[in-house]
Amino acid sequence: MREGQPRHSESPGQNIEKEKKRASLNELFSEAKDKIIDGVFFLLSKTDPHIVAHEKRIKKSEKIGKMAGDFFEKLIPESLHKPDKRYRHPPREDVFNDIYRTRLILREAVAAGSRQFYQAAEQAVLKPEMQTEESQGRLFEKESGDYTTQFIVKSFNQDGGENIIKEEVLNSLKPGDFSIPSSDLIVANPTNGFKIDLGQLLPKDFKFEPPEMSKIEEKKNPLTGKVKRKVLPVDLRTYQGTKNAPDNFYALMGAKIVGYGDLTKKGGFLSLFHEIAHAWQEAHHDNFARSEFEEFQKTVSSCLLDISIGKELLAEEEINQEKFEEVLLKPNIDKLKELGVEFDLESFENSEREPKEGEFKIADAAFQEKFYIIKSEHLTELIGNYAREERDAWAHAIRVLRFVKKQGMDLEPELKSIKDIREMIDHSLGTYQDYLDEIVDSNEEVRRFVRRKKEKE
Ligand SMILES: [Zn+2]
């Protein structure tokens, strides 16, 4: 409205003025309408930045995990310890895929025989948005025959950042007998809306498990040294979640399991990715270096234990020389020769003696307090492969972490510098070196060999 117009009287001139005003109001309104329509059409067009951004977020969330999994696979042939098996990675179902999730939960519900369980679990899992605060979750449980199906969703804030870690744990419990746990792990960044389904980073058939939910009883036969393992039942009610869980990360090759400790702490995801890298190595190797090394130790020490027992029996005149050679000495020497192992029959058990040039002192796989001195070039190679395999797993883990960060998900907000990462790896490699020291004592030359390989990292 223009100002200074008379309002108290009307004249023909004023009527014209009014018409003009109406006209101009009309114009104004229609201009505004055009603007609004333009605006709406602009919003309806494909270029609406809000829609585009949101679509990108969802697509990207689905893709970050897949891309990171693919990256792990591509990195394996680049390893120092080269793969010896072809592996084809089948597409893995994404936890963000509602149809897949519904089917999965439905399957569990059918197994548990409960519609109620299904509905409750569906509600907890298919919530459109990630929880933005910590939650201990509610336990869903259904008994069916001897089995109890348990399910819980827990959410935790990651230290030093804004990420939310969501843990969905499923447990099939046979009370008094055993239990089978498994987890889906999802990380979300509430600020940029990105999410990552960590299951997408695993090779075929691998799954995550919380170590706290997986208790194994080991019983050692004092005579043979053989260890019997039994899975114990663990109730999901006792599980506190990943936060404050013990520092326990592992990859179980045969069982195809990756166990995780505290993912909310600094270095948690670096450790997890390191174990995931080992899972990928397993997928690409018939001969996994660590297993080969451990198998070697087991076989060699069991042969030498036989000979050692034979020597005792002979000394106590329980058996004669002929029997000793025929039954205990010759078959074991043959086996050891096949493995490229030499030893001195008189002094291989002398654990006081320091290993000489080219010799190793290895622990008995069954009786760790027993040591044998052997000569083996093959062992040098096995330890070398093992060291390279370890180095590869760290390299792959760091690369994939950096890749994921570039896509918008910083999973290690507290590992800011190279120094931070180095400290984390040093700590873990220290454990690995301790492990080697515990089972293999060698002359200076081989020690340097292992260290030299490690220093290249
Ligand atoms: Zn490792």
C-alpha cells in the first residue's frame, strides 16, 4: 500500500485510483503466485538440493560398506604375502535393506515360533532412524522347545566423535548346553546422516560375535597334552555391550568369525579392521601363514615329544633299543625330514642351551613349558610369511579406514596423526612379538630377520 492516500472521502478520481490499486495488487499477487509456483516447481524438479543431498546420503550409506568390502578384496593381491587361492566375492545382503531385514527377523521369529517376538524385533530393528543417544536396549526372548531365541539392540556413543555404534545381537541359547551368538554392527554419523553396515566389509560367510558371549571351556588331558574344547551356554541377559568390553579382537578362520572388543574406544575400529583383513586373507589363502606356522609347531613338537618319551622308556628299560627305533624313532624322524627339520638326538631337549647359528628353540604345542632345539630353514620361511601376513593386515586396515573416512565416515576420530596410529600398532605388534618370543627362541640372525620385516612398515 502506498502511503499518504486519503481514506475519508471518495471521488471519481479516487475510484480510478482504487481500480489502479486493485490492478496493481492483482499484479503483485500474480507475480507472487508465479514466484511461489516457480518455487514449488523448482522444488519438484530433480535439482532440489535437499532431495539430492538426502538421496546421496542414503545411497552413499548403502555403498560405503560395499565399497570398503570391495577395497579389502582388491588389496589382498597387493599383499606382501601373496594369495594362493582364487576367491569370488558374492554380493552380501545389506542390513539397510528392509526386505532382507524383515526376512531375517521373520526367519528367527519362525524359529522361535512367535509372532510377538517378530513384531517386537521388527520394531526395534526397522526403526527408520538411528538412535542418537546411548541405549541398553530391551531384551526380546522366546522359548521354543529346548531353545531360547534372544535378541537385543544396543547403541553407544563413540569416544571423541559423534558416531553412534549400534549393536544388534542375536543369540540362540540351549540352556545348560551351548549358545550361538552373532552381531550386526552399524555405525551412524548423526550430523551428515551417513551410516555404514560393517557386515558389508566381511568376506563370504563371516560374521561378527561379541567375545563376552562366546565362552569356551578348555580341558587338557595331562597325559597326552591334547586339549578338548567345549562351547558353553551364555545368556544374552549378561551381555553389557561393546562399551568397556575387554580388549579382545580376533578372527577365527575355520569358524568364520570376527570377534570384537570395545569399539567405542580409540583404536577399536583399527583393531576390528585388522581382524577383518585377516578374514580376507583366509578367503584368499589355502595356506594361512599363521595356521601353517602353528601346524608346523604342533607336528614337530608332537614328533619330538614321542621321541623324548621313547628315550625315557628306553632309559628305564621299559622297551628295548630295537622297539624304540622301530616304533618311536624312525617314523618320527621320517616325518620331521619331510618337514625339513633336523635335530640332535642327544641334546634336542636341553632347554638350558642357547640355540646356535641356524637353530631354533621351539615350545611344545601341548606343554608350553617344554622346549626343543631344532634346525630348520623352513621355519625361517614360515616366520617370514607370518610376519608379512601381519604387516599386510595392518596395511590393509589403515588403507580401508582412510578410504571410508574419505567417503564421509571417520571411524577413528581420535587417531588424528600418523603418530597416534603408530602407537596403536606398536602396542598390538608388541603382543604379536611376545607371542612369537613365547614359542620360538632363535639365534640373533633370525630375530633380526623378523624385526627387519617389521621395520619396513
Ligand atoms: Zn594380526
